[in-house]
Amino acid sequence: FYNDVILDHTRNPRNHDLLKYPDITAHVVNPFCGDEVDLQIKVESGKVTKIGVQTIGCSINQATGSLLSEAVENRTLEQIETLSSLIHKAMTSDNSTEDDSLGTLKVLTGIRKIPVRVKCALLSWNALEDALCKLKN
């Protein structure tokens, strides 16, 4: 599962800088391994205009944070919620269809072959969901 896309995003993370003055933030930790994700999002007119994702931990966690940042930037909150749901389904269900709408994120589905690493791959997505919940409240 360490393909070229995952290795590239680990070595060259996108949107890694801390975003100043975000509209929403989230911080999550995987208590089993210690991986962490900090997320900042700027939202304008219901669309993510800027995102910052900082990850600490394994390469899967780092790559996923980077992939997530590219996938959600310039999308509406509704589109992001749908995408997040698709990712969770693809990562946790043996019977999930590997929908082409996942685009580059489809590379993450190979991780589900090693169940202990799925939590690493979903950590950034969990941070995103936490941030979106804060925005709704």
C-alpha cells in the first residue's frame, strides 16, 4: 500500500502550513499509536477556501492528511460531507464499491488490507468531521 502517491504525499505534504485565522479547527489523536492531526479550515460562502493540516506520526497518517487537504479545498461543505462518508465506507466495508468519485483518494483503499492501519488513514477524516460538526453548532 506504500505506492507512489502515498510516498509523494508523505515526502511532500500539501497544505502543511498552519493556517492563521481559521473559521474552524480540530485536533485529534489516535490513542493506540500516538498519531496526531491538527486541522484548520477557512470557509467562505459555504466553500472551503483554505486548509491547513499538520500531522505527526506514521507515513499513512501524514499522506492521508495531505491527500485530504487537496481533496476538500474549493469544495462545498455538502460535497465534503459526501466525500468523507464515501471514504469512511470505502475504508471500513469489505463490500464497499471503490467508487471512481474518490479520484486520487482511491489509493487509500489498499490500506484496508491491514486493518490496524485503517485508523491511521481515517484520523485526518475524523478531524475533518469534528471540524464540520463545530461549524454546524
